[in-house]
Amino acid sequence: MELIFWWMIPAAVLLGAGTYWVARKRARGDDASRLPVAHSQRLTALPEYQAAVRQHRRWLTVAAVAGAVLMAASVVAAARPAERTTVSPELRNRDIILCLDASGSMSSADAAVVDVFARLARGFDGERLGLTVFDSSAVQVFPLTDDYDFVQEQLEAAREAFDGAPGSAGFLDGTWNGAGSSLIGDGLASCVQGFPATAAGSHTGSGGTGIGGTGTGGTEERSRSVILATDNFISGEPIFTLQEAAALARTRDVRVFALNPGDFDYGTDSEQPGAQLRSAAEGTGGAYYPLDSPDAVPDILRKVESTEATAFKAAPQAAVADRAEIPLGVALVSGLVLAGAMWRLRS
């Protein structure tokens, strides 16, 4: 226990001592100016008078003690008694990476995809979100964070970039550093490796693909999901095929939820882009949705939130807790006693 404004106590003592000295000086002056009354002892000797004086003095004593306690408790409360501790708060949340294909075949749909991402972000509470965009190489727009205002700002910047707003072209810088275009498997692999706990100890890269894991030493087991928006139209030779990236997600307990703006009826042909994307997503324990499906957002929210939000310890933090309840309680009681004593003295 400590007093944050400890200096208020000696200041109050000095002020009280000065007030007492001034009051005593005035009292001596008042005594000198009083005139004696003849034969007053006849009145003061009466038993009724003596009893009234004793009662008056008792209530004066009560009022003086209550007033002193009230002042002392008020000063202690004003000095802000507090308790400092170091805590490691337990957090329960899930990690979700929004993974967006920014290739040419997606140009007409990316703004709508970002709107869906924004709706998803508004539906989460406590989860950490990250955003990665890719074409021939992947770029992390922002890492996992639970600052939802920042997430919405970045998604608004992404929507403006895909809408062609002036000055927003730099948003996609770094996504064309590899050979080819729309390398879906590489993009998904980059997103899977974007989780701190799963990226530790692994690194994969080649040329300008931008694929790689940077170990963070994290050991927490968390619920991890990737929301992948792509039409799965590949133009180039990726390092990871879509199936290999999905297998990587399975080994790292990452569920993939696919949003396809180019969803068509492919029939039973398992080699068509939409069918391959559905197979890859469902193979990780995730799901597949056409982008315009009204069930996509609520269903993804429900399935992500149905996973266990694993508890883990956050970094130690210094905590200061005000503990003024005792002096404030004493001040309240003494104030009530003082009010009662003053009422008795006036009656």
C-alpha cells in the first residue's frame, strides 16, 4: 500500500496546526474582553445546570473527535492510497488472417471482397485480425491486432485502392515481385505462415515469391483461421500448389474459409478452379462460399466463434488499484456522527 499524493498529509498537518494557533489566539482575546456577571455562581451551582453542562461537553467532545476523524480520513483519501501489483492477464481470443487475392482477375471483385471483410471484422469481438494481400508475391498489410478501429481504417484504405481512388495506388506495392500472377498456393501458404505460434522454426522461400516464416518463439496454442478470397485462376508456376498450401494449413491446425467471387456451376469436374478451392478449404475443416452468398458472413462468424478460444498469458503489466474505500468509509461514518452531534448541540 502506498500514498500517491503523500505530500498532502504533511501539508494538511501544517495547515491544521496554523488554524489551531490562530483559533487559540482569538480565544484568548475573547476571554480578555468578557465582563463578569454578579452572583452567577448561584445559577451554575444548580444540579440541572451542571447536568446540562456535562451533556453539552460530552456532545462537544463527540463533535470534536468526529470532526478530527473526518478531516484525517478525508486527507488520507485525497492522498490517494493505492496498491501496486504486477499481473499477467489471461486473454482468450482467436487469430484470424484475412487473405486477399489482388490479381487482375480479381480486380472487379476486390472492393466487394473488402466490404465483406469489413462486415466480418465488425462481427468479431476479442479476436485478433491480420490482413495479407498477394498476387505473384505476398505482402502483410498489418499483423494480427485487436485494434478494430485500425483494422477498419486499413480495410477502408484497401477498398479505396481497389476502387482506384487518387493516391491509393501504393497500397498494392510489393505484390508483383514474383514471376507470374495470381499464385494462389503461395499466397495461402504465406497467410498460413503469418501466425506467430506456427511460424516459429520454419522458413520457406524462393526467388521473389515473398513466402516465408519468421519465427517469433511463440508457444501459445490458439484457434487459427484464414479467410481466403480468390477465384483460384492461376497464371504462373507457384512454389506451393493450392493442395500443398491446404496440407500445410492442416498440419498447423489452420482452418481455411474460402470466398469465391467467380463461383460457377462446374458440375462434377473436380479439376475446375471452384471445385479445387472448395476441396482445399473443406479439407482443412473450413468451408467454401460464393462471395455473394447471404450466408457467408454469419456462417463464417458462427464457425470461427464455435472454436475454443484458448487462454494464454499476456505480457506482465504493472497495475495500480485505488484503495480509498476504507478512508472514505470512515469519513462517511464520522460525518454522520458529526452531523448528529451538531444537531444535539443546537437543540
